[in-house]
Amino acid sequence: MKSCHIHVMGASGAGVTSLGRALASALAISHHDTDDYFWLPTEPPYRHIRDVAERLKLMQAVFLPRAAWILSGSLNGWGDVLSPHFDVVVFLTTPREIRLQRLRAREATRFGTEAVAAGGWRHAETEEFIEWASGYEDGNVSRTQAKHQAWLAKLPCPVLRMDGSRPLPELVAEVRGMIGGDGDSPA
């Protein structure tokens, strides 16, 4: 594989991380997620945000110089300097109802069903997160579909728009087909 730099993005719950991991596995290259750089490691997670300069420095040290990688997640304005590195961007859109079901299931898996249920230690944060994620299409939150569309329009690389509710193997096959199947950059 010569060069393969793929960024997979979309709304929370769209299937971005799942597709990123599946593509990385299929192509035998490293997978990185923006959450690992955006958030400082804490227990429980997602409590403290890492400084932008530190995020970018860490990404430069960990994976940007490599010949091949997949980055999943949103750069939401802070990672614009990374866009020249992308060979292709995959933008997943998934119906809100499916996204929110996925997010509820993910929260229950990550923190425990009792923790996210009414009265649980993570319930309020989970509901706040679900409420935030539900505003993506309407534009009433910090990460919106309109902002993503505007960002995508400025990219110097091809953008593959996909339905994130499709089966994961189909999505992987379509991306592989676009990039030539072996992970080389699109022509």
C-alpha cells in the first residue's frame, strides 16, 4: 500500500467509528478516533477537553506522518489544518432515530444499563448527550449537519457520501472500491 489517508465523519451515532475500525481492519492499517485526541483521559471518560494545540501535536506524533491511516470522528473546526492530509473523506448520514438508538445502546454498554437508567449516576449526562446529539440535523447544537456540509464543500479531496444505516460490510466494500480496493489513494 502506497498511501491511504481516510477521514470518516458524520453525526454522533451515524456509524463513523464503526466504519473507521472496519475499514482499518480490512485494509490492515491503523485506526484513530478524534475522541482520543479531543478528550483528556479521565475516569469516567469525557470530562475534560484537551487544548487544540496539544491535540494537533499529539496527532502529528502518533499517526499523521504514516503512509496509511484512518481517522474517524469530527474535527468540528479545530482540525481544519488536517484536511490537506486526506486522500478521501467519507461522510455518513444516518436517520436521527437510528442514531439515537445506537447512542443509547452505546451509553448502556459503555457505562452499564443501571448507570444510564433514571436514578443512575450517568443518567443526567446521558440524557444531556442524547439531547445534544438529537439537534444535529436542526442546527441547534455546536456540531451540525450544515456545518459539516460547509466544511465538506471546501475540501481539496474527494468526498464519498454514504448512508450509515446500510450494513457495515457494504459500506466497507464501497469505500474499498472507491480507493482501488488495496488502499491506494484515489486517482
